[in-house]
Amino acid sequence: MELPLVVGVDGSEPSLHAVDWAVDEAARRGLPLRLVHASLWERYEGSRPSLDTDTSADEAIIQRIAASCAERARRCNPEVKVSSDVLPEDAVSALLRAAHASFALVTGSRGRGEIAGLLLGSVSLTVAARAVCPVIVVRGGERNRQGSFGRVVVGVGDPTQGSAAVRYAFDEAEARGCALHAVRAWCHAAHKETDHPLVADHTAGAHEERASALLTDALRDAVRDHPQVDAHRHVVEGPAHKVLLEASADADLVVVGSLRRHAHFGRQLGRVAHVLLHHAECPVAVVPQRGPNRAQED
């Protein structure tokens, strides 16, 4: 039985964008689509005083949100199998629980209860930081969301921190039939900087060569397993979060890894993923990776 692609919905415009994106993704991957609307109404409904306002109106609104999102998904692509659930818990708990039986989670950039000026909603941020499956936050311009650029970008970090993000990106490029751009950023080490041009050039060249070798190592297995994917290697000088932000402008999806450390609780989101989730110009996929029990270095 195939795991479903799960979408958190609340009727907001960002969550509707997430539904539209997820329908296309489910069709590409041949997956069922499950829409989840989390509401605490059912938990508290029984304890409301009898003189309170009629709770049937609240229930009707909740059910209508779930039903309208499901109908929207079916209209987008009748071939995709769609189901919907209203769960009596907060959105973060519901989605993190659903992650254990999901191919991936999809959310909008923010929800109905978020302040309009926020760059990213707290639900999306927390779920991306803690989920055990990939989380896609649907953001950016319409052309990026609709896959108009034919380009998936993956940020390649330290190969010792896992290859899950690279594998996910290659799978995504294959499913879309588009190009895969693998990006490895490099910077001068601060303590090795020098004013002498010859020494500076030599140092820069060494850093670039090392980054290129690490990128080759990180991609080797995925390139072998996906020979039909048009893979491009990019070694770019600069901070990783800035390099990937620039790449997001003409990308359909940016994929990054998020190191999950054993015996470590709470948010586990590095700087690169955090910045992309707030500022990227296209949808962002955060893929959990297992690594040694140490802090992630972005």
C-alpha cells in the first residue's frame, strides 16, 4: 500500500496553493492525496456551557473547509484519489502524527490564524523542523509553484550528514522530467585570508577544488541510479543560504536536508533551511537526514 501525500489545509489562500501543488505532485508520483484539517472544536465541544452560542455553526464551518478543499483537489485532477479528515487536535500535533504514515507533508507558507506580515507561519516552520518525512512548504510566485522553469535545485552539504536530500531531489527531477541542479557553496576560511594575490588565488582554488570533490562524491550514487536525469553540478562561492536563495528565483523546487540528531528533541532546522523557508522564491522541500549526534553546521 502506497503512503499518501498529506496536505495540511485550513481554507486560507496559502493552504489552497498547497492543495493545488500537492495534486500535481500526487499525480506525478502516482500517490493518493490525504487532506488534513486539524481543529480543537471536537475536543472542546462537549464541555461548552449550554448557554453558549450554537456550536453546530462552528462544526459546519470546519466540515465545509475540509469538503471544499477536497472538492478543489478533485476538480484539479479527477485521476488523483483524494480523501480528507478533520482531526480533533492542534495542527502541529496532527501533522507530525500523520508524518509517520506519509510519503511527505505539504503545507502553505502560513495559515488563517497567522499575522499577514509574517514571512512563514509557525505551523509550517515547526512541522518542517520536526517531521520524520519530507516537508514541502509551498511558497513563491505562481510560475515557480506551477513548475514553469523545468528546474529542481538541491543544496548539497556535507556528505557525512546523509544523502536523503540528494536522493529526494533526483527522484523529483525524474518524476517531473526536468533538469536537476546540484549546488555546493564554498567560502574562504576566515583565518586563511591574505592580502597577497598569489596566496589568495591558491587558497581560493584549493577551497573550490575541495567543494567540487565533495559534490562529486555526494552525487555519485544518485547519478548512477538516475541515468535519465539531466544533472548539472554547480560549485559557487558564497554563503550557502545566499547561493540557494538566488537559485530559487528560477526554480520549481529547492531541496535541502535537515539533520536529525539522535536523542535530540525540539526544532532541528539549520540556518540554510530556515532562511529558505522564510525567503525562497519557490516551494521548498526539507528532507530529514540522519547523521552523527552533533550540531549541524550550515
